[in-house]
Amino acid sequence: MPLYQTIQCNATTKILVWKITESYEELFSKVTLKEQTQIRLSGMKSELHQRAFLSVRMLIQEVGFTDHDLHYDEFGKPHFDCQHHISITHSHHFAAIIISLETVGIDVELQRDKILRIADKFVETETSYLNTQNSSDLVRELTVIWGAKEAIFKIRNEKGISFKDHIQVEAFSLDENQTHASLHFEGLIKDFEVNYVEIENFTLVYAFEKRESF
């Protein structure tokens, strides 16, 4: 299908979401890929992963860039050769990108019970406010927390960062769609604004690194 949703976060930040319904062949016919990207695409074993990968290229084209404009650093972080920042995510049949003049990260996750079993691997200080009385809300809350930590990790992209030990998400309400988080790593503290929205049974989370004030 065409572009599923556009979210104008602020004057310089936009999110584009794609719902992946097309076949691999249909998506491939609509994008222009550089040779390095075609090699990477051919090496993917999952067709769903390939379709998500191509959907991201469709989104990039929607904002006036192409695959030739997209590059990755040595740690796998995407970037353009201009002032715009980009972060990329996909999960199952959704893909999304965030484009901004600010430093940003994005993550989309399917809400599923599996997260209850792995919560102890990424949750620490957050246990104090989780709603353990309602399993449905708990899944939604944990998905926000995971997405926030994933988005922050994508921003910082530093080896050794632990979701559980180094990133703290402040208490939040599922109705408010915004919270704050902080990264405590190697003697530094970085603060982030976290926003989240539910799309069907997925949670989309995006984060901005707060600028230091002097």
C-alpha cells in the first residue's frame, strides 16, 4: 500500500510509516538501489526482511532522498551527507523512518506477551511504576520502555551500553504519549525526550537527545 501515516513531530522533524503489503517484486521495481545495497539485499534470507528493507527505501524516496544518499557508519548507524538526521526501524509488516534536523532515534515494536518473559533483561528502575495488575497494560508499558531504550541506543550507538544498567525511563502514563529518559554511561549523563504512539497493535517510540544548556 502507499504511505500509511505521516507524523509531523515538530517544525523540523517528520516520521513516515509504511505498512508492508506489497510483494518483494513490486517493491523492488519501485526503488533505485546502489550496487552495495543490492548485494546486502540479496544476502538477506528472510523475504519479510527484504520487503521491510525495500519499504524503508520507499520511505526515503517519499522525503526526496534516494538510496544513493543513504550511508552507514562503521557501527551501522544510517546518515545522510547533509544536515538532516535519519533513524530507521521495522517490525513485521511496519517500517518507519524519522527525519530531523535534531539528533533522533526511532523504534517500532509489535505488542506481544513475549516481552513479559524478557523484561528482567532490560528493566531495572522502571519496575517501581509498572502496572503489574493488568497484563495487557503491562505489555504496552514494557513495549514503550523497550522502544525508548532502543531509540536512545540508536542515537548514541556506543559499544557497551546496557539497556538495563545504563538507560533509565521515567514514569509515564499510556495516555500521555510522552516521558523522559536518561543515559548514564562512562561518567556522562545524557537526557532524552521520549514520545510514543500506538499504531494498530504496534508501539512506535521516538526520542530526541536534549541539548545541554549553559
